[in-house]
Amino acid sequence: MRRLSGGLYSLRAVACSIALLAASAVTAQAQTVLFTNFKSGFGYNKGNYWNVGAGCTFGSVAIAVQFQPSATANFEDAVLPLAIERNSGTQVFVYLTADSADSPGAVIEGPLEVTVTSTSPSVFTVASHTFPLLQKGVFYWLVLDAPGANVCARWYQNSTGDVDLATNFAFSDSTDTPPDAWMLDAQGFGEDTRPAFEIDGTKFDPLLISYAANFGSGPSNVNLTNSGAAGANDLTDLICANVYVFAQDQQLISCCACPVSPNDLQTVSVQNDLIANTLTHVAPNAVTIALVATEDFQGNGPHTCNPGVADSPVPGLLAWSTTPHPTPGGAFRLTELPFLSSPLSPAEYLKMTEYCAFIQADGTNNGLCGPCRAGAAGAQKQ
């Protein structure tokens, strides 16, 4: 392995009325920094760098840095300060990978191509194409690869004191794409300053929550669709809409789930499906309805969903609830509102799924709510 740490000097869009209307129905999700070792304003060490590329006299073909996201979010982009050696090729590639025994593992996204043409360092933002979900506290790797025979790039170091910790900085001389045969920095070198980088994402709140009430005064329904945010292949990218129904005393009285394909439309009746067969044998007059979307499990058989298992939440589920409300004149009118999104604590999610697993294991089928059906339901014609 050959490496060199050296030195070198280094409309806002106007919103239209249609966008404003859309914003009133959809909660904006702001981009957030999931990891950074830049100083404020993307500050970094412009005098020291790591050489990366098969064309470098001293350097490695690929370099990888490990990180843990500070929140569960969809990957949006990676930010890196880069330059190119004189008389060098210009194409480098960025990968996002899983962790495998403290080394870069399976590719999550990439290669993302970057063209670097200047010998002076610049900060590059490498945008995601697929927006994979990153889990808070899980280890991932950002890889910079330059396998071209004449390519030699420079990845500049951070200036915040972020150094290798024996398991978070790796090198590879493999020209395979993606690279393999990684060597951790601690295996042959001392404490080194890691390259500067930032990982940005869009947080999503996995819990969707609403309510239904006044069941003797009209029908209540839940309508579901899948935006395709977790994958848009109609045959394979189904998500599970896991439904948890709570009585007013906070007790989970029923649970169920149904697979929803991208742009599919499914509906479930509160009276006929969600509270017709409760664990307590009592049909309340008001309930809280919680939804969590997870990946479906296909295996070698049909698509299956299990609300009694705390699988990792995924984005893409959208839902609306209809329920009757009294008017000033005393009559009831059916209203429809979108479910609201909320953070979901691991403890609350575990409680929901464990209680549902208890309902499943009870053996009486009480508390197992009815299936979803195609279409949407709302007001009945009077």
C-alpha cells in the first residue's frame, strides 16, 4: 500500500400557487446533517490530503471512512473536498456501503461519478440517485475510488481532529469495481487524520397517527397509498402498512397489516375491520390509529407482512382518515384528514409490536383486524 500526505495551496425558486397548495397537504421534510467533520462553513485542511487513484505514484486506489448517522434518514448527498494531480485523469467514483466486520461491505449506492478537473481543492456535493434509508447509530462507509490507470485524486483532510480509531479508516489497492480487499489504517500505520466529509439526509418520522370517533353517526375509514419512496417497482417494492388500533384507555385492541405497492390505493373500514373483532370483545366509540410502514417479506412465497415484528421502518406510506364530526346544528358530517407524522421511539415501537405479537399468539383470533381492500372509501351518498 502506498500513501502520501502532502500539501498544496490550495434563484432561489419562486413558489407557485400549486406548490403552496401541495405544501398545505404534505409536511415538508428538511435536509439534516447526519455526519460531518468539516469546520463551520465547510472548513478543512487545505494543506494536507490523501492521494487516491491507480495512477498515483504514492497513494491507494480507494479510501474509505466509517460513520454513524445521527438520525434515521434517507441519504441525500455526500460532501468531499477534492482536487486532481497535474496531468491526471478526472473521473473518480463515490460509494456508500454497509459495514462488514469494521470494513466496507455490501454496496448500498454507487458508483456515483464525480469529475474533478482542478489541481486546486474544491468542495464537491455528490447527490444520491436512490435515497437509501440510513439507520441512526448503524455503521456505514463512504468510499472514494479512482480505478483508472492514469487517475490520481487528492482527498483533503479534516481540521477538526477527527483521526482513525483503528476501525474507521480503510484503504484498498484493488482495481476491482467496487473495490475490495480492504486494509484498516491501524493495521500498518499510526493515528492518522481522516479525510473531510459530510453526509446529508432527509429525516422522516415513521409513525403516522390519526383517530376515528362517533361510530354510531357514520362510517369511518382509513385510505392508504405508497409514494414509492422505498422503491418504485410495482412487483417487488411493496411496503407493509402495519396498523395498530388503541382504545381510549391506551390499550392495543387490534392489529393487522397489508402490503401496498407503489401508487396502489387500499382502504380499511374502522367499524367493519378494525374494531369488529377486538381483543377485549368491546367496540369503543373512539380509537387512535397508528401506522408504521416496513419492508414486506417475500422469500420464496407471496408477499407477507407481520405487525408483530419490529422491522426497520421505511418511508413511502401515506394515509388519510375519514370520521364523522358534529356540526353546530347537531347533524354529523364526514370529514377527511391526512394522518400526521411523528417520531417513533424504539421503546414505543417495541411495545406496539410485542403487544401485537401477544394478540397473534393468543390463539382466539380476537384482536386480529380485517384485511385492506382495493380502492378508497369516504362519505356515503345520502
